[in-house]
Amino acid sequence: KNRDPNEREFHQAVSEVVDSIKPVLDRNPEYRSARILERIVEPERVIMFRVPWVDDDGDVHVNRGFRIEMNSAIGPYKGGLRFHPSVNLGILKFLAFEQVFKNSLTSLPMGGGKGGSDFDPKGKSDMEVMRFCQSFMMELCRHIGPDTDVPAGDIGVGAREIGFLFGMYKKIRNEFTGVLTGKGLNWGGSLVRPEATGYGAVYFAAEMLDTKSKTLDGTTSLVSGSGNVAQFAMEKLIQLGSKAITFSDSSGYIYDEKGVDREKLDFIMNLKNVRRGRVSEYADKYPEAVYTPVNPDAGFNPLWNHKADCAFPCATQNEINDKDAAHMVANKVKVLSEGANMPTTPDGVELFLNNGLLYGPGKAANAGGVSVSGLEMSQNSMRLGWSREEVDQRLKAIMKNVHKTCKETADQYGTPFNYVNGANIAGFVKVADAMLDQGIV
Ligand code: NDP
């Protein structure tokens, strides 16, 4: 904390992992003597750079670009790029740190990284976004490569941005390689990549429910966010018979008692992906739905205070605090699967764990996205494309395996159903062992 005094989210992510792995360090003194913990919290490399770009009026702007190359013990650095005004070093270090454990859990050979910029794509024209992406890639291209570091999308970086970034990388390096994932289908992308994180979070919830001989069919779900992860979580919920009654953006949330059906989801996808509008428009289109704007003084988010069986936070970090968690416990929510990264504050997590709610932490529950990114890398290396069924089957199998690993590890360390411990310990051990094997580097 003295070394990185202002990195609140990074400290939060590290503290959680350190709490979980104490018994592992006690059982394995070689981890302590090789200073694995001290090494694993220090990024292998941090790249920060200037991103100058010109808007449609000819005015010059300067944003800050980042890439955190956190750990490459088990594979090339892998993790998304986030474009959002809140982006800073501490947020990206937390995301890169989480990514190391998540990627380890997928069982695919991927190290951990994360990057992005404080650029805000909201309200920018396509040409402005393109010029920004080109300037960003002009610098990033010297640090990444298909066997070195393979970025993907995250908040504010979707198909459009990956296209602009890939086009510039290809032009500068004069090579067509799988240097980014989330690419378009006809230029190296994988089927099911856009769906993977949301689908995966729902598969993980289904696995957790299965331990209690329950299914999602006939349940009601709370979803937050309305971006990539939220949209495909809702799509899978519809397919598995669960009714999503909420979703949101940073301005407010929708409560639709009747639930989001296929037609309504198509409206949301068009609204957010094509027209780039706000969720409030949903209530204009469907008058039975209620829109509630964000109230920054409320101290809690009313989205989490509706009666439901399941919850899928799919927006951003720390969107569920202790009050929200208490509301969900009181409303008897049975299962919560995190599509977003670290959406629950530590005291919220504690409430879930102490009250027997099945709680799937992001680094396990949202591992589906990076898993299919790993499959996209394999397909690019082979210069082949798998069918939708093949990728979806592999995604399902990976999520089943991530769940099993977390559950068995939690049991093994005497904390049954503590998926936080399970994910942290299992993710850590694989990376720590690789670091031991590779010496002090
Ligand atoms: P998108 O940009 O597609 O959507 C983000 C959604 O969250 C939007 O609805 C956005 O609202 C809302 N949101 C973003 N920031 C805030 C904020 N500060 N306060 C309130 N709402 C906010 O991103 P994704 O769906 O890709 O990502 C969502 C979460 O999932 C993130 O935590 C990300 O790290 C995580 N994740 C994503 C993966 C992926 O494959 N894309 C993989 C694994 C995890 P608005 O439109 O108003 O900004």
C-alpha cells in the first residue's frame, strides 16, 4: 500500500486473494522462500503512453493509454482493453491481477494482462473513435503480438473498436495474425466470442444451482448493465427459462415485471449496439416497464432490491455494496454469478458467504469470455474456424470444469461452497508452480 498509495481497487483485489491463499502459503513454504506472493503482485511490465487524436472539429485531445503485462508464467499476456473515463493505473492493475487467476482457471495457456485508456467513446463519432483507436495502436503495436500479448475488448471496447485497432496493427506490422481477440467473423474472429462472457456467467450459475439439485427454469433474475455481457446473459436466461426483470446503464435502471423476452432483447441490442442510446428509451417503448434514474445520494442501488431468485451483475466494479447485498439476502436471492469484474464490495461478499447464498466470483463466473478468446487464438494458429456448436460445447465444458475446480478446491481447504477461496487458491497454485519451475525471473 505504501508503494502504490492511490490504487484502491488494486489493494481490494490483492487483499481478497491474500486472505484466501494464506493456508496455501502455510502448507507450501517453498512459495514463501521464492517470494511468489511479492512477485505475483508486481506487474512484469507497465506501459503508459500518450494518445493524441483530432476530433471532427479539428481540435486536438490527449488521452492516456496503458497496458499492464501482469504475469506470463503460463502463457502470453491476455486480457481486455477498457475505454472509459474512470480508467486509471489502479483500476487496470486490479483487472490485470484478477485476469491472471481467471486465465489460470480456464485451463488454457494464457498469462494475464489488461489495458485501455481514459478515453470516453460515448458521444464520439465513428471517425473520432477510429482516429483514437489508430493513435492508441500506433504505440501499443510495439508491445503486443500473437505470442507475446493478445488484447481483447472490455467496457467501451466492442466489435467496432477491435476492428479499428486490428486494421492499424495490420497496417503497421504488415502481418495478419491473431494479435487481438473479438475480431469480426470474416476476418479471424470466433463464433460465440460475443456471447461467451454472458453465456458463461449463466452456465456457472446453472452449475452452482445444480449442486442443490435446482435449475434456472422458472426462476426470476436481476441483471445489471446493458452492454455485451448483460445482453448475452439475458439471451441465455431466456433460453434456459429464467425471467430477467432488470437491466441498467450508468444513468439508471429498468424494472420490467413481465421480463425481457426475445423481442425486447432485440430492441435493447439495437438500442445499445447500433443506435448507442440510453436504457431509459426502453420505458418509452414498453410502457409497462419502469425507469429509475441513478440517485447518487441513495447509498444503495434499488435495482438489487426486487424479489428474485438469481442475480447477474454485468456492469462494473463495486456496483453492489453491503446494503445491496443485505437487500438480496433479505429477498432470498439464491444464486449470484458475477458477469462483471469485482462488482461486489468486500463487505457485500462477506454477507453473501455468511448467509449461504451461492456466490460465484467474477474471476470464475465470467471466465467464459477469455476462454473463447483462447479458443479464438487456437483457431487463428491453426487457420481454421470451428462451428458454433463446437465452440459452445467447449465453452460449456470449460465453465463446468472451472466450477468443479473451484468447488473441489474449496472443499479441500475446508471451506465448502466458498467459491472465492476455491477460485483464488486453484488459480494461484497453477501460476505459482509455473513461477517456481521457471526460477527467479
Ligand atoms: P460494455 O461496455 O459492453 O457495457 C458496460 C455496461 O456497464 C454498460 O451498460 C454501461 O453503461 C455499464 N457501466 C459501465 N461503467 C459503469 C459505471 N461506472 N457505472 C454504472 N454502469 C456502468 O462492457 P462489457 O459488457 O464488456 O463489460 C461489463 C463488465 O463485464 C465489466 O466489468 C467487464 O470488465 C466485465 N467483463 C467483460 C468481458 C467481455 O468479454 N466483454 C469478459 C469478462 C468480464 P453505460 O452505457 O452508461 O456506460
